[in-house]
Amino acid sequence: MPFWQRSSPEEKERRLQQQQADEISRQSLEAGGLPTRASQRLAEEQAAGHPLFTSDLSTNEFLLTREQGYQPLSQVMGSSIYQVGWQYTRRYTWDTSAQELGNLSQAHQQAAILALGRLEQEAKLLRAHGVIGVRFSSRGYDWGSNLIEYTAIGTAIRLPDTPLGARPFLSDLSGQEFWTLLQAGYYPAGVVFGYCSYYVSLGSRLTQQINSWWNGGGYNQEIVPFSQGIYTARHLAMTRVSTMAQQHKALGIVGMHIDNQRQVMEYETEQPPAKYLDLFVHFSAVGTAITSVKKDHVIPTPKPTLTLTDLRPGRYGQQRELTFRG
């Protein structure tokens, strides 16, 4: 606006209201809640009776969900961008050392909790029984090496004429997997996860031994501290997954997604001259905790199926699967 034009009282009032709304939204996010506009949109959708639903379900997933009697309500989302605090890693020591990178592990764990928590809050506002087909992803940024983002997107569903539970369930199972789980007499309790970032500094002595022809570098050998570091990272991550499942009073975990990222770093110092070899491990495990609908349920006998892919392009260039059931 040019400096010679003054804002009208109405414009000033509108700006003040917008600033107040932004402040309320910021405070809600800081408390782990939803932005104000997201809450308003979901409340309006709930009040309108969901005349039009949105989802991330495929056609087959939608039909199987409807076959179970569930009604898709809306696509819901939870997200969190988290800053990782400073973490010291390199040791420059003679002996081997290993440690969990606590700041990094906690950042991943907390960002995931916030993202899934906001997904659950959106489902609650819609009075949904649960969220299926949750696509849970993480990413980093080239321009912000200390930033991580977690996003969860799924479809909120409701079972008509059925009382709501204490909290909606979350499931990262596909629509087909969700249908199969219900057919077998089980029910999703929630998405559970565990993260661990671990660092092993081999030390200059063992690094020298590996690189030296005369001291053992000339033949095959296992780098035991690196192997142990991967096992330790897995143990810590799976312990956190199991703890979350126990909090849900689950019988077990299905649909587990495992990601094991590893990076070997080699560097050296001039004074004193020494070489070092380190390993960074980031282990993550995400799955759906399940409970039994009833103790005496009988799992139906699986029916053999044969699935073929028709490589001929359809009308819009797509391919299709042909399934034959026994």
C-alpha cells in the first residue's frame, strides 16, 4: 500500500483479527494441537454431515471398506517439522567407542508422535472410529541439515450405529489388509514405531589394523564393533516399538516396515597423524498393533488365488490385475 494511503478502520480491524487468529493457531501447534483453520474446516465438514468424502483409498480399497460397513469420512493428515539439537559424534580416540545419538533418536521419535497425534486429533473432530491406509513418511532438507519432517496421511472411517471408542484407531495397513484382518477376527489398535540413531567410532588402533596389510588388513575379517552397532540400534528401536504396543494392550504387531540406513565415514588427523573409521546407523520400525475382537474367533481357511498382471494398456494407459480365486 502506498505510504500516502491510510488503512481504513475496517482494514485495521481485519488485520488485528488475523493476527489474533494466527497467534491462537501458533499456541495450538506449540501444545501439539492442530492449526485453527484445520479445526474449523473439520468442524464445518462434521456439521454438514459429510455430503462429499475425500480419501486416499484406491477403488478396490474403498469397495472392501464399504463391504465391512465402514463409511469413509475424509482424508486426514498430521505433520511436524522438527529441529534436531546439536549432537557430538566423532571421538578421535585410540580405542573403539559406541553411543546412541540421543538428540537425533528423540527428535525422530517426538516428531513422529506429533504427526500421528495430529492425525488422531483430526479423526476425533470428525467423530471417526479410526484411520486406515495411513501413509507415514519422513524426509530431510538439503537446505536444513538439522531439520526433519514427518507426515501422516490417511482416511478417517466410521461404522454407522456403533458407539465411538475412547480414541480412534490408527492403521497403516492397506484397505485389502484391513479387510483381511477383520475377517480373521482381529482389530487394529494403533500405529506403533521406534527409532534409534547409533554411532560407532572404530578408533585409530583398530582402523590402523584394518588398513595395515601385516596386521590383518590383508585377509577377510568381520568388523565386529560395526556389526554390534547395527544390532544395538535394532534392539533399542524394537524395544520402543514393543513399549508402544504394550501401551495399546496389543497382542502383536503386523505390517512392519523396517528401514536400516548406514553410512561409513573415514577421516584422518594431521597432528598426531591418525586415521579413523566410523559407522552411523539409523534404524526405524513402524507397524500396526492389533488386538483380538474375541478370544474364540476362528480364522477362515485362506482361499488360493492367482493374480496376473494384464500388460495391455487400458483406455487411459493404465494396467490392471486379473485375479482368479479357487
